Amino acid sequence: MALTEFELIQRCFADQAGALARADVRLGIGDDCAIVAPCSGQELLVSVDTSVAGVHFPATISPYDIASRSLAVNLSDLAAMGAEPAWFTLALTLPEMDEPWLFEFSRGLFDTANEYGIALVGGDTTRGPLSITIQVQGYAPTGKALRRDGAGVGDLVCVSGSLGDAGAGLALVLQEEGDATDHLQRRFLAPLPRITTGLALRSVASAAIDISDGLLADLGHILERSQVGAVLQAKAIPLSPELRQAVGEDQALQHALSAGDDYELCFCVPADQVEKLAAIAAQTKVPICQIGVVTAELGLRVLDAQGQPMPLPAAGYQHF
Amino acid sequence: MALTEFELIQRCFADQAGALARADVRLGIGDDCAIVAPCSGQELLVSVDTSVAGVHFPATISPYDIASRSLAVNLSDLAAMGAEPAWFTLALTLPEMDEPWLFEFSRGLFDTANEYGIALVGGDTTRGPLSITIQVQGYAPTGKALRRDGAGVGDLVCVSGSLGDAGAGLALVLQEEGDATDHLQRRFLAPLPRITTGLALRSVASAAIDISDGLLADLGHILERSQVGAVLQAKAIPLSPELRQAVGEDQALQHALSAGDDYELCFCVPADQVEKLAAIAAQTKVPICQIGVVTAELGLRVLDAQGQPMPLPAAGYQHF
């Protein structure tokens, strides 16, 4: 017998939400509001993002990946601020109640939620074109969150992981080429929010952001908010072997500079803190590369191997 | 000269969000996350709701009303739990960047936000079919929030204001009949979240909910969660003179029982607390009516003037 709408939502979300017991969640799904009891001495970090089918992801990707990716993208905002994930809400707009689809969506959502220790405390399901709005909350000790506005002249510009993979992966996903399990496609479909890196950077970095719109655009936000500039060394920008092989060296660099969706962290580190980065990379098992330096001169320049400024592509993702 | 997308969002949202200074908001719009510092000794109430054009409201209503109503509907969830509004986020999905539309939307949003002292701390703007997801946060002293599961046998069942107006108002809005400023239409277009009533009920009511899906459906949630039943007196259900005049006595009662969107509160009050209700109604300037009693026998019955059980319509709003 088919489940009623209520039973389906109950099984896919409310029942599983209770699986992750957090002492700071006093009342979960099922009332007008959830009740949470924030830890004292901590500030709460709040971020909301909407993923619309056909805009932020191709409508063809699996419901598992849609859910997992939507939550990961939001977790990445917590990572960028050095916050520890706590709770989230889900507003899911669906064209129809498709039981297998919802079960797979739910599985992707809770696999990711449980991995990062974040509890679903509330939600809303509505009818309409497919779109997922997630709001995440996390903790950072008072005054310790990483912001965009703290970069200082002389700080090193660093990034986690490698850049450009997701941009090339998205192109493959859109062309429905190759295997959805290959490295580049997984980088787009299943980004890894750099939570442990963000937490470790809390006492080290002067500013941070996650790379959702491309390195140039996102580092640009740090520079603008901090009222500084930067010079990057193209050779130092980390490119994966898979990306170099798939698109060649030049195109790989263009992806790294301008394609979004990698959800790596870009951050600035004062010179006297730089020696801590190797230990952080080892502890978190996420590579960290120094790619440039913060300058008093405004603007963002990228130097080629000969030390000459490279022409830069138009920056970043335009939301409209 | 036309504003860029960034400038438009900045003017309509970020600039105005700063107008409401709250000591517990440490960093507002403009970084990966907002930073808030929850008051100690308080629990945080969290609720999220999506309003989709053509589903939750007719696409023809004004952008001012769309924004104001979307926020009011969320504030009503805080009212139902006896919470004091604190901050909210807005995820706005729009088919296009229409400057006059956005300015009006923004005006409606902040008129309501400022009236209830709730600060916009974050948001996301995406392209797609019109939909508004708002998450509200509010405070209640630890353990004092009103829940659905506390109703006890013998408690009085009460409602604020009058019921059924918004249902009749929606019918008029849909028919594009009469004047959008008339009482019934305003009840649909500009619901009044009963925040002050909710706060006053915190030490008085045993259970509460807001009426979004109709009295029968929403009171049904309280009864189910509290594992009790109730008997209501049809004659005691408050109907406005405007509603009686517009649709007649019988239809008015049907609207009151089954139409949603009134956003009044339905709550239960132990007999020894009932004498406090008159003072609360006077202080909040919102009428309170006793409409029935909580019973050990499960189920919900409505008695007519002769004390006979009335046949009840199918309950409430179906989301799918």
C-alpha cells in the first residue's frame, strides 16, 4: 500500500532526524518550531543557500547526490568560518511526491548529515519546481570565527586541496560523458566541505572564504572586505593530475581560476603562523598550498612562470 | 542607470538589514555566515517555511504583501511557541531581477521585520520560479516554550481573534473581487502573528499551535501529540461580523472550522489558569474565546446549539 504524504515525510525525514542525538537539541521535528539550547561561550554561525534544479545542478543527477551536495555546499560555509556543524533545517520544494526519489534523497541527506554530526531539526515540504533550501547552524568560540575582513598586508594566500576539478566535472556531467563515478565528476557531485581544515585554521588564519564561485571571485571578496590586494603565482595553484590530463595545463589553470563548485577553502595566514600549516595539512589529511601574498596595492594579479601578469578571465559565477 | 544585481540586492536587503540594531547580532549579511550570540538562559526556537507563488499565495498579489505575509507566517510559528522574535534569513528565488518589484518586496519585508523587532542576518538570491523561504529564530526561557504535547484532560480550548476570515478573503482575492483593502482580504494578505498573545500565554497555556491549516486540522495536531480529545461548542467559535455578512452564518462556521491562513492561536488552558485570560486579552488587545474542553475520549467533536454532534468536513489543508 502506498504511503500517505505524511507517512512518507515522516519516514524519510522525521524518523531519521532523531538518529543523531545531540544534547543541544531539545525538541526536533513535529511542532511549530524546533527547540535548541545553544552552548554557552559560543557564537552561532548561520548560513542559508538554495539549490535550484537546472540552475545550480543539472536536473539529471541522482536524488542521493542532490541531497548530499546541497547539504555539503552549506556545510562549506561553516567550514569557511571555522565553525563546528550543529543543526540544519531543510525546505524542500518538489514537483510531486515520488517515493523512491524521496527515499534516495533522504539517504544522501542523512549520510552526509551523520558524517558531519549535524542534526536535522526542522523542515517544510512544498509543491513546486525542484529546489532545496538548507540553513545550517554551527558553533565557534566567541570572537574566533574566521571572517572575510581580516587579511593583512604580507599575509600568505593559501588554498586547500586542488582547484578546477569541479568545473571540469560539471562540464562532463552536463555532456553526460564518462562515468559519474570518475574523480572530476565526483568533485562536482560530492564536494567535501573542509570542516576539519576550517576548525584547525581558527587560531591561524586572518581571513577565509570557501571557493564556490571561482578562486578569482572568492579571493576577490576577501580582498575587498579587507581593503587589500594580492599577487598570486600561477605555478603555485594546485591542479590535480586528473584535471591536467583531462583538459591540459592551460585549461586546467583557467578552471582553477574561474570555475566554481570546488568548495575548497581560500584563506590568508600571517607570516608568523605559516609554519603551522604543514602540521594542519598532515592532521586533517587535506593538502594546503601557498599560492601568493597579500599586498597593500589593491587589485588581484596572477603572475606566470616568467613573473609577468597574466590576462585574467571575467571573474566568477553570475547569479543572474 | 540601472543598478547591477549586486547593488540591487545590497540596497534592497543588506543596507536595510543593518537598520535594526540588535546586540545579539555580531555580524550580519556579507560573509559566508552571519554570527549571532544567543542570550544565555534562553532556548532558541527555529522554524522554516516556504511560500510558493501559485501554491501558497496567488501570483497576482503585490510584492509588498508577498514579503510581509511570508515573514508574518513564519513569525506566527514563533507566536505559537511563545517565543520572542530575534533573527531571520531569507532565501528568495526569483524569475528575474525586477527593480521596482524588489523595492516593494523589500519595503514589505522590513516594515514587518521592524514592527516585530526581528533582524535579517543572511540570505540567498537565486533564479527560478518565485518562492520565498524564511527561517525565523526566537527566544524563550529554558523549558518555557509552548508545545503541542502538553494539553491535559479538563483544560479549556481557546482561540485568539476570530476565525474563517482569511479563508473567505482568499476566495475574494482569487476571484479578484471587491477591494484588496477590505477586512476579509487583508486578513489573508496581511495576517497578524499573535506574538504578544503567545508571550503572555507562556506561563498560562498547556499547549498551543497557530491556525494555518484550519481549526479542526491544527487543534487535531495538539490532540494527537497530547493523546487526548476535545469537544467544541459551535456557538462559541468566534466569527467576525464581516465574515457573517459576507457568507452567512453557516458558511462562516465552515470557514472557521476548515479554512486555513488565519494565523490565530489555538491553545489549551488548565482550569485554574482560566481567570488570567481576560487580563491577557485586555493587555494584548487581542480577544480570547473559550470554545471547548479537552477530553480523555480521543477524537474531536463539535456540538451544535442543541448539543448534537455536527457532521465535520474533511480536515485541513493538504500540502500535496
